[in-house]
Amino acid sequence: MHADKPVRLILDDGTIFEGRSFGAETPAAGEVVFNTAMVGYPESLTDPSYLGQILTVTFPLVGNYGVPENTFTNGISNFYESEKIQVRGLIISDYSHEYSHWNAQKSLGEWLKESGVPGIYGIDTRELTKLLREKGSMKGKIVFADENEIDFIDPNLENQVAKASCKEVITYGNGEKRVVLIDCGVKHNILRCLLKRDITLIRVPWDYDISQIEYDGLFISNGPGNPDFCEITVQNIRKAMQNDKPICGICMGNQLLSKAGGATTYKLKYGHRSHNQPVRMVGTERCFITSQNHGFAVSNASLGEEWEPLFLNLNDGTNEGIKHKTKPFFSAQFHPEAASGPTDTDFLFDLFIEKL
């Protein structure tokens, strides 16, 4: 029997959940969100789009396959989606103290402790998820002794993209075509997917003036938080649109390209975070199962005359991508690179490369 320390999750509506600690014994605060994926906790925990958030995993058993070693090849993580754990805390129902996997180097609990991130198990995640679906994503905090150990924090009131982005220009590969990637909190599998297509990839900070670089195409990455904080990025994208070179965006990249085209964004009640979001390519009967992680969406009604939706979500009708009617600009709100999740839409990288 494991004598794990009692810990509480407190929501800003006053709801309290009692559980046991299996991570770092340190208080944490952020926006409480849920993900319905059955696998992929190492990828989810290191996804920069979760920066500032406390992640609830709805699948009941977590930790049974441990975590791999954090190794890198040419500056890109081999198994994770960034250099470190990005979530503020992890909430699960049942933690497997024992793990087994050919690639596992340590337990999930050991990894959380090393990273200074708290984890709670013994929570009724069904009840918590139902509450978040009814009331929307809420501020929450993880505390051990005193409920005043830490204050509530709303990450949507801070520029999370600036925190997640790289701080200097990084170049990968040596292909003939040159692609500039605006790093808003890029998942490393986006880097891997692009580099597999034999390009030179130039990764720049979120606010970098890309007009001073020669390139064949522009790629705008995923990222955390509220897109309204990225007005500098939007202005840079708007300038890039004037030279008609191909532009592609993923997730936050979809929102920023849309804003550059004159559209508006809004916060979803509880967001899309899962491996099973169905989307339809507009004008066709082609449907895809997609991996998603976002709390904001583009208003379809706000798209200008030169733009149109590229994909729509079949669950709630929200925007899942846009395209320009005449120019080589398009984007997806979901994650074609998966990691983890289905790879059904990996072909979008090929469409982008073909346009270079």
C-alpha cells in the first residue's frame, strides 16, 4: 500500500476534490481543463499548448506505461513535444505505481517530482469533467495544507505565447526549400514532420520580424492561451501575406492567420482536447478523426470575402481551418502532426510543401 500524501483540488466556484499526491508536493494554480484521450500522457504533458493549465485526464488508468528518457536529436526531443513538462498540474482517477514498457525509463510520478509539477490521483474525474462541461473551464489550485498556499491564476490574462516561444532563431536541416516557422509554442512533432520533407527550417520567436529573412514558405505553429496577445505576430503575418508566398498554420496558427485576414476569435466554453474530434473538409464528404488541444476558436461569420472555412467540426460546427480563395494560404485548427493521436490529416504537410 502506498502512503501518498493527501492533497486537494479547489475550483474557483468553491468545489473541493480530495485526492492523493503522486507528483511534486508543491502548490500550483491555473485553468482546469480536461482531455478525453486514452493514451499519450507524455506527449500531452509536454505540449506547450497546455502552458498555464491544470490537466485532467478522463481515461481512468494513467501511468501504466511509464515515461521515456528525455533525449534529443539535433535539438529536437525524440519522444516528447517540448523540452519539459508544460502543465501546471495533473489530475487523474487511478495512478499505476507500477509501469511496464520497452521504452520506459522512469515512472510518471518520478518525472512529475523531478519537474516540480504536482499530480493528484483518487479524484472522480467523471464528476470533475461533467462540472467543467456544465460550467466551462474554471480556475483551480492544488494545495496540500492550507487553501491559501497559492492564489487562483487565470492564464488567459497573460501572454502565454511569449513564455512558450523560443528566444532566438534556430535553424534545422539543409533542404533546398526554406521555411520560416513562427514559434508560438511549437510541438516538436511539427518540426519532425516538416523536416521529414527535406527542407531548411528556420524557427523564429513569436514576435520576430520575418521580413528580414529570405524564405519560400511561412508556417505558424500551435501555442497556448489567448490569441489576442499576439498582435505583433498578426501584423507580421499580414505583411507576409503581401508577397503571396505559401502560408500554413496549425491551431494557434489558424487563429493568428484568421486574425491577420480580418477575422475574430472567441473563447470556447471548455475547449477541444482529445484524439477523436471529427472534422469535415468543406465542400466535400471527406471526414477525418483529429487530435485537438485548444480553448479558443475562429468565428466563421467574421471571415472576410476573400476567405472561407476549410474544415468544420462535426460535433459543434465550430471552425477547424480556413483557406484563402485565391492565394496559397491555409490552416487547420486541429493537429495533423498528432503526437499523440490519429495521423489521418498528415497530408496537410504535403499540401504545404507542394505549394513552395
